[in-house]
Amino acid sequence: MIPFIDLNAQFKRIEDKVIERAVAVLRSGRYINGPELTELEERLADFAGVKHCVCCSSGTDALLMALMAWGIGPGHAVFTSPFTFFATGEVISLLGATPIFVDVDPVTFNIDPAQLEKAIEAVKNNDSSLYPLPPNIDMTSLVAKAVIPVDIFGIPAEYDALNAIAAKYDLLMLEDAAQSFGAEYNGKKTCSLTEVAATSFYPSKPIGAYGDGGAVFTDDDHIKKLLHSVRVHGQGGVDKYDNARLGLNARMDTIQAAMMLPKMDILDDELAARRKFAAKYTELLTPIDGITPPTVPAHCKSAWAQYSVLSDRKAELQAALGKAEIPTAEFYPTPLHMQTAFGYLGYAPEDMPVSFDCSKRIFSLPMHPYMQEGTHERICEVIAATLA
Ligand SMILES: *Cc1c(COP(=O)(O)O)cnc(C)c1O
């Protein structure tokens, strides 16, 4: 069986260092806010080229903390992609704000800037003839407030265009870089492309913890203070026992930070391996009719969280690969506007036609930095034979 993601191979490579650092935390007794947390935050901020990194308990909490620091809540419209993991939309609704979905580009599967502008105009003018709005929501008192572009599968969204639109309409920009830590846009790393960015260290992400984890990034000193406050129950009122606002318990454990540090040493090497393997897949798949390999825009480098392909014969391909002991995954069979939990918005499937279409034709092939020689050939032979 070929592994879809091989976390064991990575652990073997850094096992001694991970255990050494974990044991040091166990012996120190500093299980909360130990020095390893600051050490990791500094390394992550340096890597991303951003002034501040605030680590936290998950990617979901990272998104939530950013929105809470901005005071997002009832009466606010937050624009995002429907072609993403559930959490991106969930955090908007959890805070009582309204998610406004904007369909994706059919090539990158990232939010389409031209459609974003239409959706903003639709909200501002309360006119769903300009762009499909959630029919069950009373738009009259809704204020357009923020955009959460997602770097789906590790490919950065189109930030020059998106930031220009956000500036024009005075909207906050929060990058959901949960799948793209280490990716680049015009030579700049993800998490440095918008005023605030969030990433996830779920174990299968480009850099993972040994459990849940996440981080928020910003150059803004004031936002950093707010993030620190929100991370621990809104602390920082008039004295130590006064809470200035409502917050969360969203800290990252010291032991997680300590165990992630050895991963920072191998991250560039792992990203290079992912890029090499992605290029190999694309070389082998391009000549095959009936399957579309992913396209990374020339000004971007992907972090290759997933290698996702499109095919009208998806079910047949997944069955054939499964039979050959090659696992596949489906990201995402149900776009957010069609999720049961977002049924209250009242969207129809056809409101986001590209996401709806992709969700039926997309699936992901095994991708990780420790793939063995010959694996790509084996996988692509099964695909070619099935489609022949
Ligand atoms: C994984 C993921 C999240 C949530 O991260 P968790 O660490 O699992 O909470 C959010 N957005 C996207 C796009 C993701 O892939």
C-alpha cells in the first residue's frame, strides 16, 4: 500500500531531536507559555517574513482569533470561497457574521477576484442580480467587512488583485494559509501577503504538529496585542484579573511548539521534495487524455498540500487506483454553500457553478515529501490504463 501521506517517514528522520525537545519540556515543568513557544513563533515569523507570529491551538482558532481581534460579528458580511474546508466558513457564522460565498477560478480553484468585486457590489447595493446572495438573509443592514481568501491545495490566491479590491472597498483581508505554509506569491511567502494571515499545523498540513496547532501572522503591533488577548480569555484589562473582552482558551502547548522546532530545520528540504514530486506527476499526467493536472500560476510556488486532479471519470479512476492499493482523497465533494450547516443561508447549488462542477470531478493523489522512487510511474500507469 502506498501511503497517502507518510508522517512516519518524517518522524524517523527527526525522531531523536523531537524526543529530546519533548523530554526537555517535560523536565522543565513549563507546560504553558514555555520558552519553546516564543522560539517557534520567532522562527515561523522569520520564515514567513512577517513581524509577529502568534501560535495557537488549531487553524480554526487561528481564523477565529483574527476575526475576533477585528471585532467581526452580527451585521457583518465576510466574503470567502465555497471551495474549501468547512472551518473557513464556520468561523464566520460562529461569530454571528454572514458568510458571502464567491465562486472560484476554474484553474487554481481559488476565489475569483472579478467575482469578488461583483459580490461586494451586490452586498453594497442589496442587489442579487449583480451576484448570487444568500436568499434567506436580510441584506439591508449587512455591512461588507472582510475577505478570507483560501490558498487551496497550497497554491496562493491572486493577492495583487484581491488586495486592490479590498483597499478599494475598505475591507479587511485574512489569508487562510492552512494549506499553503511555505508557498510563494511573487517571491513573497504566504502569511505575509495580507494584513493578517492564519495557518494550521494539523499533522497532514505542509508543516504539522504532533496533534492540533495553528498560528496567526501580522506586521501590525496593535493586532498582535489583540491576538494575545483573545488567545487567553480576552486578558489585558485594567489589571491582571480584569478581562478586556471575550476571548478563547486557544493556546498552543509548549510541548507541541518544542516538537515542531525540528520540523523547521527540514521544511525547505521537504518543500523542495514536494515540488520535485509534483513536477514528476505533471510530466507523467500531461500526455494522458481525460485527466487535468493542477496548474500553478507562473508567479507562484505551491506548498503542495495536495496534488489534485480533475477528471470526468473520477469514480472509475478512484476505484482502479484503490484496487491497485493506491489511496486517493476527495477535497472537497461538498462545497460550503451546499453544506447542511449552511442551509440557513438558502444558496442553490448552481449559485457557485465552478465549485459545484469541481466538487464532482476533483480528487487528490498521494503527495508528501517522502515518496519513493517509481511511485509516480506506478500511479500514472494505472491512470493511463484506466483512461485508455
Ligand atoms: C485544515 C484547514 C483549516 C482548519 O485547520 P485546523 O487546524 O484543522 O483547525 C482551515 N482552513 C483550511 C483551508 C484548512 O485546510
